[in-house]
Amino acid sequence: MKKKHRKKYLLKQARLLILPFLLLVCGSILLQILVNHLQEEDLRKLRYLSRVNAIAYSNRITQDIRSGIQITNCMEEIIINGDGQFSKFQEIAPDLMKDTIQSIQLATAGKVTDIYPEEENDAGKIDLLHDKARSSYANYAKEHEMTVLQGPFDLNQGGSGIAIRNPVYLEKNGKKEFWGFTIAIIRVPEIFSNSLGALENFGYEYRLMKTKAPWSGEYADVYRSGKKLIDPVTYAFSVEGDTWQLQLMPSQGWMQKGSGALVQAAGITIIILISGLLFTVLALEERRRNLKYLSLTDSLTNVYNRTGFDQMLDRRLQKHPDAPCVVAELDIDDFKFINDMYGHASGDQALQNLTSGMKSFFPKGTIIGRNGGDEFCLLLPDQTIQTSQRCFQEFIEICKDFTYEGIRHPFTISLGVAEYPAQAQTRKQLMQCADTALYAVKLNGKHGYKAYDSDPHEARTQLGFALKDISAHLPGAFLIYKADPKDDQLLFANQEMVQLAGCDDIHEFYTYINRSFRNLISEPEQKDIEESIWRQINKGNGHSDDYVSFSLVRKDGTLRKVFDHGRIVNNSYYGRVFYVLLMDQEHMGQHYSM
């Protein structure tokens, strides 16, 4: 009897242990899967962050290199402006030197003639075009008219260096003649000390390499940290024909400490395993939702940011492609004054009060977003400009204020509206139209409402000013085109420009030149004129004027000599653009002594 009871007891205990054992096994398996997933996710994030840093610091390294190249460019400008002479080299050279530069040199006709400093650098006076170690690089730079970097190589003074050789050409009788080289010897790794030092401070091991020559696919080490890199992140970038590579690896390796502890936690009780697993899953899901919410929401006003608003607008247009809707862009008038006079806390309060006002005033279903700064955007579904006009005008007139030191200070807003699909068929077009209308309000005194006007002669054309009145009264032909040698698309032309080209209207003018400024220049002059324009611009660091004279090809095939005064500026929508004023030389000769 005792044995029988003992057997039953043991069977009962075994049954009780089966479920906990199964739960323990399942929990351990699930936990191991989770640990593996977390390790993979951590590794992915770590590699992604390493790549982001590799890109960022490659850009910094590029700037370090270009600081040396800039020295050779400065000397080139002096030589060109001096018609091939650099008479005060020893006086000017000290101003060009930096701690990271070993020496700067001039090589007339390829032979080094001047070195600064001369002390310990006399051995560098050699014939570059015929020297065994340097001739291939020098001749490549001369033949391809490009700056070439040679190195790294050991310096006689100790350490390593890279030679930057910039070929210089002079214009004589319409032809380019090789003058020689301007040269800077940069010290390695001193030239990269800030960039590489920052990588070490951020906990990275690194290896910086470059191709041995522009024509070579073989890499040579420029500099590297102490540890061997295992499966590093590699980012390649180009500098003056050479391909460089920056390889990064965390100093602690890719498998960070702590992941093994999670694996060992598989032995805890099944209740803790399930609770921990559930908590982890829920926490990860909540974190994902929070990150998504934060990525689409403006933290100050608690409305959509521009990314979130764009997504909602895209979703609306895709779901209801034929249904009308209205988009408005608005901003606070003189917002900078509020920040400067009352402080940024008051500016933030004004933004929050404006947002609260929009939420309470506009109908349910209105989508509100903050573009950034003091600019907001609204989406009113199933509305047109006509049906929403009164609503917007009433909102414009509602008193809006903020409180500073117990006193209420009013502010006003400006608002521009565009309609889909009547005025735009895509989100980008719709936002641009609304922005155009907003700027029209700004240009007409602020504190107002305006619906987009599709008349091209009334539109602001996204360039930031009212073109019609200004361009119509300029004393000459005026046009605007993209400042891109590969894409010189014409953006605007006034009526006098149309007439100068022998066209009847703007559409005929655009068709005639295929919206390309280059097509206005007679074909034999095109290359020289474009090179002259960019040479003048580059001398002014990209923010300068150019002055040229060329033969303008009219539609009837006749040529008209014109003066071209251009100015390059930055535009928030098109990037760099040229403002160009063209004057008919024949007409000018009739009124001026020329």
C-alpha cells in the first residue's frame, strides 16, 4: 500500500513538473529568439550609425584635403593675374602656410624653382616632368588639366606627406599654354588630426586609404589607428580623381558587452521569462509607436511636422484622386521681431496659441502641420477655394496674441491658399502654389488672405518676389536661369527679352531656345562665353557678378551683339540661379559715347 501511494505521489509530481518544464523550455526558446533579434537589431543600428559617421567624417576629411588644394588654387590665381609672374613669392608664401603644411612650391615649366620655407626643403628642387618617382603623376596632371595628389610618402624632415600638384595654364592668343605647377606638401596625419581625433574620441578604430594614383585601382594606407579592423564599415569618396576609403569599426567590436547576459537569463523561472518577454515585446512595440509618433509630430505644438503632413496629404490624394481639397500655408507676420523683442519663450507661446486657435476654429477633419519656424500648413478635405474663402478670411481677422509680463500682445498672420485638382495635380505642386500665394500676401503688406492665381505673369514663380512690375520696367532684357553648367534651364524672361530674341510671346521664346540660356549664344562663342562666366564666378567664391559680351542669335537667324551682366544668387527652391541683364550694344552705342 505504501509503495502504491508512493508511486501515485511520484506520478502526480511528474505531471505537475511537465507543464512548468514545457513552459521553461518554450520560454527559453522564445527568449533566445528575442536575444538573437535584439543582437541583430543592435548590430544593424551600430553599423548604420558607423556608416553615418563614416560619411560625415569623410566629408570633414575631404575639407581637410581641400584646405591644402585651396592654397595651390590661390597661388594659381596670383600667377594668372600676374600674367605668369609670382615676383613676391617669399613675401606672400608665409601668409599661405599652415601648421599642417610642410612646404609650398612653384614649378615653372615643371621644374621646382621656389620653395617656402627653403630651410630643409632644398632637396625638393627637381624636374617633376622627368623625375622617375614623380613624372607619371606630373604628366598625368598636365595632360588631364587636373590637380593630382601623390602619396603618402616619407618626408626628409620626418613623418609622412602628400604632394598636391595643381597644373597652371595661361591664356595666350586664345590658346592655353602650360605654365607649370603650384604645389603644397601636406603633412600626414597632421592635416587630419581634428577629424581622426574626433573619431577616436567617439570610440572608433579607423583606417584611411587612397588609390596610389588616379589611374590605379590599388590602395595605399594614408593613416590608421592601432587595432586591426574586423568587418569594418567602408565609405568611398573621391577627391581630385583619387578614390579614398574610410573604414570604421567600434573600438569595443561589433558585439557589445551585455548580450551574453541575456542568453544566460534563459534559466530563470517560467513566470519571470513570460513576464519579461511580454514586457519586452510590449515595450519594443510601444517604443516603435512612440518613435513613429515623434518622427511625424512637432514637439512644440503637438501637430504634424512637415513629414507627417506630407504623408497625410499624399494619403488623401491617393485615396480620393478626384475629390477637391484645399491646402493653405500661413505664417506669423514679423515673427522674428517677437523672438528678438520678447524672447523665444514668447515666440513659442505665440506658436502654441496659434495652433490652439486653428484646432478650435477649423472644422473636424482638418489636418494641421508645422513646416518649421513660424510656418504652418492646413488641409481642408472636400473644400474648394470658393467654399473655404470665408472661413479663411474670418480666421485671419480673429485676434491672436501672446502674454509677456502680464500684458497681452497681438500678432497677425498671412495666409495663402491653393486648390486640388483645379490648380495642381501633385502634392509638391499644390504646396508650391499655396506658398506662392502666401508670398504674394507678404509682398502686398502682410496680414491678409490670397488664393493662388495661376496666371504666369502674376505668379511669384517661387523666386521670392513679384516679377511682373519689376521686370516689366527694367531698362533692358532680363532673364533668370539655373546656375548649373549641365542644366541651365530658363526660369523667367521679361517681354523685352522676348522682343530682343525676335519672338512674339513668351511661349514662342521658350520653344525657340528650348528653355536653355546656352541656346541664345552663337554656337562658335558658346564654350568661351560659358568658361568666361564661370571663371569670373569662381573667382568670387560662387557669389559674384560676371560681365561678358556675345552675339545673341535671334529667331530669324540674325546676330545681335549684347552686353551680359549676370549675378549668381541662392534661391530656396531652385538652388543657385543667375539674374541676367542683357543690353543691346547697337542701341547703347546710339546713346553713349562708346
